[in-house]
Amino acid sequence: MKVILTERVPTLGNVGEIVNVSAGHARNYLLPNSLAVVADDSNKKSLDHSQKMLAKKMDVAKKAAEETKTKLDQVTLEITKRVAANGRLFGAVSSLDLSKLLGDQGLEVEKRMITLETPIKTAGKFTAKAKLFEGVESSFSVNVTIDAKQLEDMKRKAEAAKKAKEKAKEAAAAAAEAGEGEGETETPLTEEQKLAEEANKIVRG
């Protein structure tokens, strides 16, 4: 069932938006609470009339969205996460996470308004977009960094792994000279070594 929202309804949309909802939700909640009116495609005159009646409310809502956009365009969200051995975050950063963080800064942006150009599954810099109102969109930055304590631990392990590798090379070279072997052989990396390798990339980058 299509309805025109006469008030901003979280999770649904802004004033003046035409949205699809279940007939029960419309009849039991939206219509009796004056949050929406029926948008009957077969009755174009009624639809146009409803939108004209809402024009002033829509204008106020759009101006509020434009004010939010001005602030949001300047925002860079800083997020600290722990990572796994493969460099992936323990839990991707979602639009809900971003919505909550923006709320902490006094910016009310619902998760449904936020879209990500690429999924945030690793540390790095990302761009998110928010559709605040029809014709009003904002872009803001998201900077995901590795937990400082974990990064220090990763650096320590990376240094230890580097020293261990150097010792292994020296031992392999000595063994080869003594005729005890043909040199160093590759062994599968442990999870800690993988994490150390990832740390090396982060430290170098």
C-alpha cells in the first residue's frame, strides 16, 4: 500500500515521501496517527492535493536537511577496531555503527539514509554518503584505525618474527656450508606470523 508521509517517520522516510507499507501498518498506525495519507495512483488529483498541502512542511524539512548536510560534509568519523591475522576487522563497520557515531556528535542520520561506496572490512579511509532529503545528499569520511594496544603488539611480534627469520637464514646457511642440508626450507606460517606479516605492511605503509 502506498502512502505519503505527512510527518518524518524513522525507518520509513521524510515528509512528503511516497513509501510502500503494509496495509495493516498504514491502517493501524500511520493513518490514525496522522503520520500519512493514502497515495492512490488512481486518484491523481487527490495525490497532487496532498503534496501541495505538505509543501510548507517539506520546505522546512528540506532546510533542516541542508543544515545537517553543511555539518556532515565536514565530518570525519574515527573508529578503532581490532583485526584478524588476515588484516580483516573483527566485525565490519555498518551503517548502523555510523548512525550511532553521528548521533554521538549531535547529528541525527538514520542508518537507512547511509550508504557505503565499499564495505568497511579493513582498516583505512572510506567515504560514506547520506541521503538526507530528496535532492539533499552529503558525503563524509570514515577513518578506521587498528587498536593502539594491538598495533604495538603486532609491531613487537613483527620485530620478533624478523629476528627469528634472520636467525633461521643464518642457521640454514651454516648448515649448507657444513654440507648438512641444501639451505632454508619454507614452512607454513602460523597465525601469529601471519599477524606479524600484516603488522609489517601496516608499519611500512
